[in-house]
Amino acid sequence: MTASVCKYRALWRSGRGTTRQASRRPRPLATHLRLLFGLTGLSLACGGEAEVATLSGGEGSGGGRSGSESPIVLRPDRILDGRGGSLTGREVVVHGELITAVAEAGSTEGARVYDLPGTTLLPGLIDTHVHLGWHFDRETDRLHSAASTDGPQERVLYAAENGWNMLRSGVTTVQSVGGPEDSPVRDAIAGGSLPGPRVLTSIRPVTAGTGDPDDIRAHVDEVAAAGADVIKIFASESIRVGGGPTLSQEQLDAACGRAREQGLRAVVHAHGPESARRAALAGCAQIEHGALLDRATLQLLAERGLYYDPHIHLIFDNYFANAERYLGIGNYTAEGFAQMDAAVPVALETFREALTVDGLDIVFGTDAVAGAHGHNWKELVYRVEEGGQDPMAAVVSATSLAARSLGLDDTLGAVEAGFAADLIAVAGDPTVDIRSIERVVFVMRAGRVYRNDPVTGSSRR
């Protein structure tokens, strides 16, 4: 178990998780997680650590400060509104979990003020494709697999750690596609007893092994009843084995049709043109990966109103950096890695082509797996520096456009009164230097401050 997970254990013991300034005393995190996991304690190789871990090195550490009692004011050098606009001479006012105003700088009285000189304030990043529970096992330091000794409780802890790493890096909402460990983490974060990004999860995917159209419809009903926020569908093979189609048109019609009947979006793993075309004709909502798509298929996605979520850098870079921790597990073979290596330039060219397709909505997603959580920003940088995407368009793809793809654009992804106070500040201006997106110095989610680095930020009354 990594040191970060052990710090979580100390945090849970102390009850110093995300605190609420309310009249009743919140349930300690340790108590919540004992109920959640059905455990009497959490040893998990932490060696009996008793020290209390803090959530951040700066003001607002130790559980996130809430603005429920008095307003909070954020004063950066500039604001990116998430919709393509840039503002200066403004401050953002937060009360409780919501943005209540974007006002003239210095005009708000009686508030707790966070001065953020040299920074750009923008909506928290939204990653539309992560795998929250993927991790390297404690005993082997290799990818978790069917042969692993880690149990479901430990997988939940790893998912919590991954969520925290992403939150600190500026990702305030994730769509995890997905595993059963996502649900308790999602619910604990939503309940305020665990720090992390907002989580949407598919719980269990539709695959070729799910069965015929009737079996697929039954599966969608089951995961919907289990609380899934989205339906994940594998309509093609992995890129490591060629990426060919695996579901018929009838199977995709059943999956996406039943998802719509359940009021859920359907996102589809599809590398090649045929699987993506079938998904588009079935009325699915979003294509994941799409590394091998041609222009005609990209145009079909635009015509049919599907979102396109390409993953062109972080996933490959992370696999190559951690090859020894993946090799020999499933289709992570030498041949599979060679296939991925060959796919890198193809995926980049597909992305560049997609940028030229009128009306195609390209959203931000990373396919963050074990080793990648907290490095999500690298995908955005690569899209701009190597893919040629406009920096402001890249920011929009990770904020308001990503929120719209999740059906949450009336509450997330914009700096606007009435929207959730999910806000980050970065040193510099990402529309001038996209690498500024890495230099996160301030993180707020739902009005609570989880990071405020003292180098550039300060807080005063």
C-alpha cells in the first residue's frame, strides 16, 4: 500500500476529512468507512501509523474550508469562464456550495478573501473517461488482476486515493467507466465524508460476453437499478489486438436503446470506423478512444450529435512508462505494446483530422488507469502542443463542453452565478501557455477549499 493510502487511514482515524460548518457534528470518516466497508479497522500495511495527515500544505488544509457561514471571495488576475470568455478586474463570490456572483474586484464586503495573484481562475477540470479503481497491487507493485490478493475493501481505498490525487491536480469531476468500487467512493464523496472529485460511474460494462440483445437489455436494467450514472459499452477490441468490432448492430441498438429508456447516456469503446458507425446508428451518446477513425466516420459522429472523446497521449505515455508493471497480464503482451506504439502517430493524426470536422464536439478524457491519476493535465497539454488544438478550445473541452456531454451543463463547467463552486487557480495563463494547467495552486470543490499553496495564494478577512 502506498504512503498516500496510509495517510488516508490516518486522516480517517482523526475524523479530519472534509468538514461541514453546520450545527451538528459530522460523523467521523473512520466511522463512515467502517459502516461502508463492514470493517472493524483498517490495517492495510500502514504499520500502525498514528500521525494525522493533512489534505494540503497551505491555507485550507485539514479538510477543506466551507463557505457555508459567510461568503468566500476569490481574487485572481484573470478568470476563464469555461465557455471561451476571459475576464479581468473581477472576483468570484462563493456562498455555501455555489457561485453567487462574478463581481467587480474589491466590491464584496464581509467575506473571507483568497487573493490569488499571478493566477488564472477557471472551472475545475472534468475528465470524461477514467478508471477510478485501477491500481498497482501492494504486494507485487503490478497491475491489479484476477490473480491479485487485494480485496474489494482495498480496491475502494485505492479508488479513494486516485480520486484525491486527481482532485489535487485540478480535476473536480470524473466519469469512471468503471467498476463496482466506484459506487461507495462516489457516495462517500457526495456525502461530504471523503475528499475527492464528483464521480459518475458505469459500475459494470456491456461486453460481447454479456450476450444477445435481450441479455444486454437485462444487463442495462441491472446496472441502472444498481445506481449507474452512465452505461459503458465495449463495441470493439482493444487497440492491443487490432481494435476490430465486437458487437453487432442489433446488440448496440439494444444497449443504447435501453440506456435511453432508463434515462442514461451510453458511451462506447470503439477504436475503428465500423464499431463507431454502428454506435452512431444506434443513437449512442459518445465514442471513446476512436484512434483509428476516418474522416467519414468523424463526420457521421458530428451529423448524429455524438461526442468524441479521443485519448491520444496520457494512456500511451503511462503504459510505456510502467510497462514492466503491465507486461504479462491479459493482453498486455510484447505484441500488444508494439500495437500501442504503432497507434500513437495514428491517434494523433486522427485527432488533428477531428479538429477540422465542422460540428464535432471533442471532449476532454484521458483513460486514466493505474499510474496516471493526477497526471490528467498531460493529455490537455499534448492536444494543444502536438495536436494543434487552440488553448482556449482545449480549456472549454475540459469544462463547459465536458459538462454538457455529461448532461450537467446547467450546474457544472462554468464560472457563473448559480453554478457549483468547483474552481481551480493555476499559475499563469493557460490560453497563452497551456502548461500553466499543470501549475495548480488552488482547488475548490462545492465551496470547500482543498488546496491553496502559500507560494502564490493567501487568505485574509
